[in-house]
Amino acid sequence: MKYLLLLLPLLLLSKEISVEQLFNVQTVKVTSVTTAVTRTNYGYVRVDESKIIDVVPRFGGYVEHLNADVRYKKIRKGELLATIYSPEVYKAKEDYINALRYDKKRASKLMVQSSKDKLLLLGVSSKEIAQLHVNSKVSRLTRMYAPVSGYLFEKNINRGGAFNAKETLFRIVNLDAVWVEVAWYQKDLDQLDTFEKFRIQVQGINEEFEARRGIRYPNMNPKEATVSVRLHVDNPKHHLFAGMYATVTAYAKVKQYLTLPTTAVIRKNAQFYAFVVGEYEGEYEPVAIKVRPLNANNYMIIEGLQEGDEVVNNALFMMDSDAQINGLY
């Protein structure tokens, strides 16, 4: 169906629309641009689970001194966490010293190595074992050091407290890298693989972070029809921490697209339309088209139009005008 604006004076008899509105129809041409499709989604910063370290002793004992004494304290790798007394470790140290003494009288490398291995298996540090070898003196206390740098997210022991083997005394979380779990709409899943760059912005931080795409989770939020996609973000300054709300902009590969302004496209009954300029002046024809959002102001034309086609720039005006004349579309 074609529409002639020359017939629109009929509309003026029943509607308060000015002549200038009716005849001031601006048009725009379908153009080809080379750009990257962008998509904005939202997500939350999460701890990278591979950066979580639990400090679990392989022996029981008592805490004599506690250096890692408050939660969320920043810890450096190799820093002293606690000084403890363990009867089991103390006995293993004695066995090692006795093996060293015996080895001086009668060579017994196997006995020395066996007693040393027992200390290592109990979790005694190589530094402390080396001191035993040099000093040939057994210390009643054993030191527990941080295996990684990070923040003390959990502390399950106090000074003077007792613990058993296999108990988690500390949990250290390294924030040099974090995850951002972004909600991706189900309707856009077919486009996910076309996006190769991701940038993260967090309110209150004047810095933009680059992210790398990880796995797509194998479940869906049925209320929001979204799937979570994991992004990996380097965080050397520790500006990002768990729970932050993030804006995620995804960038596809640079390609050539046919585009129209969003104002030139209208949707009705799940179908998109544009009004193409006809053969005669004032003649416009609605054409069904397939589009996808290119950005906030433009659509990507998938089907229905060619480069150079001229269409009405205000499709909503054309829709309203025709609907008021004859109730058709």
C-alpha cells in the first residue's frame, strides 16, 4: 500500500495537525558504514575462584602468636601468619635432628631424607627445615607462612586457640585478577561469539578496564531470560572488589553495515518497517525490513533495503498519519 500526502487534508478535518507537520517530511538515505557493533550489558564483580587459597594445617596444635589477626588484612606472600606449637611437628623435628646426628657417625642418607620428607609432608617450611639443619637444635614452635599474597577473607582461629588437622584456619583471596559476571539476554546469544572486546566501567572509579571473555554458564535466569557470561579482568591496583556493579560494553569485529537512524524505523506487530520514497512526489511505501541495533542511534539493516534507498526519517509520523486517515497499516 502506498500513501500520498496530497490526500492528507482529509485528516485536517478531524485532527489538529498543522499543514507544516504534514508536508514537512524529511528523508534519509540508507548508508554503508564500517564500524563495530557494540552492546551494553550489566554485571557484578566476583572473586576469581582460582585465586582463593585455604590455609589448612596437616597437623593439630595450639596458637602461640597470631599475626594474621583481623579479617580483610592485606597479606604478602611469605608473611608470617601464626606461630604455633604442635606436638606432632615437634616430634618430627626431633627425628630429623637425630637422623642428622646419626648420619655424622654412620652415613645414613636415606634416614635423613625420610625424616626430612615427613616434615615437608606436614607442611613445615623449607626455610625452617634449613635452619634445623644449620643449628642442629629443635625449636618448640613452628611458623606458618602465607602461601600467596592477598586479603584475609576468613580467620577461624584466635591467639591461644587449639586446632585439629584438616581445619581451615585462614582463607586468602588474591585480587590481582577478578571475574565480572555479565548478564547476557537469551535473544542475543547467537551474537555472543561475534564480540571480541569487552570494556568494564564501575561507578566511582575513573578508570576503564579491559576484559577477556571466559565461559558461558550452563544455566539461565528464567525471570530475566539472561545467561551469565564470565569475563576475566586484570586488577593490579585492586580497585575492583567483589560485589561491585559494573557496566559492560562489548565490541564486535569491525565490519561494513547498511544503516538507518532509529527514527526512520518503526515496529508494529513484531515486524519492523521503513517508509520508502515512491516514484511520485509525496508518495511513500511501507517496506518490511529486518534490523538489529547497531548502537543507541542507528539500526543495522539485515534485509529489505539497499544502499542509497531513500526513506522517511520520521517513520512514527507516517504511521500515525495513515492510521488516523483509514485505520490501516
